[in-house]
Amino acid sequence: MELHIRRQLQALFWQKLFNLNCQQKPLKQRSHLNNEAIKYRDNIKTAQNLTYNYQSQEVKNKLRSELHSKWNEINFNTGISIDDVHYKNDTYQQDYQYNTPVQIFYNSRLSFIKYGIFASAEVPIISKRINLSMSFRMDANSYSNSMNNMLKQFSPRFSASAQLTTPLFFNFNLGRYYKLPSLTTMGYRDNNLNLTNKNNELKYIHADHVVAGFEYRPNNYSKITAEGFFKNYNNYPISVSDSISLTSKGGDFGVVGDEEVMSKGRGKAYVFELMARQRSPKGLSFIAAYTFVRSEFTNMQGQHRMEPFYPHWVLLLNFNMKTIYHINSLCKKTTVFSVFDKKASKTRLSIFLKPRSLLIVNDCFKNENNAVFGVFLQRLNSRQYP
């Protein structure tokens, strides 16, 4: 009751001071994630063949408060966020470093505080045919001296949407974003239990985004978009052992980032996407999308390399249908059929059928359900790292 009265008094203060319509929204959230990865040589599960045993827990207690206000036609949103982060890791690994076999065994415990502030303003102009939005965000944390200065993670952003004709819109977005490296990378320790990456001055991952495209809305249930993206990355973690960016290691078994890295990587990505979406009031929806991607990241020597596990292009066809009857035969898992050239590993085709529901009883879907049918086709890059 005291917190509710305090929020009302704060909102009343801003209303009287600036003649604003205010609404304050506090949010408290907790997440707890358990991770486990175990690998045996030749998949023979004996103690002598154990090559990898990774177990970790990530606990985050989040507190966020936002103040929504309006002055004339301008909408304001300001807020703060504070996260209490705890990480625990138990790792055993047989690895090769500089072509030499080594055994890595450590227990890591890590706790720190994340904090940030943000603000945005949105204003419609020219009879509301153009919407302009400007915002910024600053983040920092208590992990190390290389991350505790909010001014170094200042993220300005700008977006605009213009209605050219009744069904045609032009959208543009420009912004800078900062992302915290994974807790797996931040909590990595050597055999002497030193936080290796903290000593290497691990930094926030920096990305500049430019997005522009057209959107066609013939009615309230249909939409066709054509957009282009450009993303420029800095401070991306690079593995010290093999000089490969961590973004290129997603196709391997194990936990990405559980190693010594340096925040020296740069990258760039070009994306073009066509998408058509059709839905109906009765719950039917269809999505068709084609995405062309080209992505390159640098190694430790600053040389750009094309992402070997990044799809060169992706074609997705998705059909979603609501049902009101019991689906007992499809209540276990997603059914996926894949057809691809295993030798070349360039083109992959997947057909999937997935029932979804808000109500799950005894692993079976009952009452109102969503049945999803789709086709996913992608072509991977043929170039590999030398």
C-alpha cells in the first residue's frame, strides 16, 4: 500500500510541475537458468572417456521502473533498471591450446550489479503522417573497471516512419547498441582461479545498426515488407586459443565462450529481407519470408573472414492454425524432417509440424490450441576458415 501511494504522489508531482499525464510502472522479475553439457569420447559413457562436463547456474533479480508521460502530442518514457546477477560454474574439459593437450578444471562464482538509465520521446508531425522517435540508453556494471563507466556505453537512437500513401509506409532506424558478453565468458577462470577475461579487460559488445525499408498494408490483416539492414560490430570477443570470433562457434558442440578471449573483434553484416504476412480474425495466419545474409568478422590479426556457420540465405514458409479440439497424437514434441547434402552441408530443407497451447496438461495439448506447419530452407556459406 505504501509503494502504491508513493507512485501516485510521484505521478501527481510531475503532473503539477509540467502539466503532464503521467503513469509510473515498476517491474520486479527473477530468472533462474540451469545449464548442463556433458560429452564423452566416441559417445562411450565411461569416466575414462569423459572430455567435457559443464554445469552452471545463472540467477538474475531485476528491478525496473518506468515513467510514461505525455505533453501535447509528445510521448515521453524515462526509466532506470538495476539487476543483481549471480553466476556459478563447475567445469572439467580436455582441450588443445597451441596444439598442446591440456586439462581444464575450475569452479567459478561470480556476483555483480548491472545498472542503466533510458529515455525516449516520440512525436507525430504533418497531420500524424510522420512519426519521429529519439531515445538513448546508458548501461554499466560492477564487474570491472572497463565496464563501470556509463558514458562509455552511451547508446543514441533515432527512428522515423512516414506514410507515403494510404497503404504504403517508409521506415528508417539508426542506433547504437551495447550488449553484455555472456556470463559464461565473464565467469571463465584459469587453473589458478583467476578471472582471465576480466584481467584481459573484457568490454561490452558494440553494434551500430542502420535499417531502412518499405511496408505495404492493404488492410488490417495483410502486410508486405522489404527491408535492408547494415550492422557494424566492435569489441567482439575473439578466442585466444584459435583466433576465431565467438560468433563463428555456434555450430560446434559444447558451450560457446567458456575460454579465454580478447575484446578485439570487429564485424559487419548486410541483410536484405522480403516478408509477406496474412492473417484472419478466425486465427489463421501465413508468413512467407526470404532473407539474404552476408556476415564477416575479424580474427586476432584483424583479417575479415566470412561466417562459416551463418546461412547465406533463408526461405521460411509458416502456416498457423487455431483449433478447438483435442490434439492427443501431437502432444509430445516438434516433428522435424530435414533433407540436405550431408557431404557438402550447403543447402538444408526442414519441414516442421508443431502444436502449441497456453494450457498443457500431462504433456498433452487440450482446449484451444495452435497448430503450426512450415517449411524452412537455408543455404550455408561454402567458405570456411583456413
